[in-house]
Amino acid sequence: MRKRAESAVRRLGERLSRTVDAIIRFEQDGPVKRVEIVLHAPGKRSLMARSEGRYYGPALSAAIERLTTQIRTLRASRRTAQRAEKATRA
């Protein structure tokens, strides 16, 4: 499970430029398994995703999907801002 989480975080780090580090937490509270992933990058807010489930596998997949969505949104908003800046210069 750890290797799967590390490889997923590496892939996400490549999509988010200049990722400094990541924290992956696996927690268990009775039958509930929880996975939390935090990505840090300079000049940006930290991206955090948490998911829980009965097993670690599905919880990890859901947390990775949530981080992917956050990165996609961040990149799209950055592109929109760049387009707006170009339009104001022209």
C-alpha cells in the first residue's frame, strides 16, 4: 500500500510544478481506515485530500482522485488567469 501511495504522489507531484514534499498518513479507528495526503509546494497553498473507508485501498484511491481534481482545478485557474492577462495587454 505504501509503494502504491508513493508512486501516486510522485505522479501528482509531476503535474504540480515544484512540489517540495508530501505527507501520507494511514490511520485506523476501529473498522474505519483513513488516508490523508498533503502536498507542499513553494508559493502555493498546501493541497490536502482525506478519505476514509472500510479498507485502505479504496480510501487511498479516493484521496488520490480528490488531489487530482484539486491540481486540475488549480492548473485550469492558472491558465484562465494567464489568458486574461494576455487579453488585457492586447
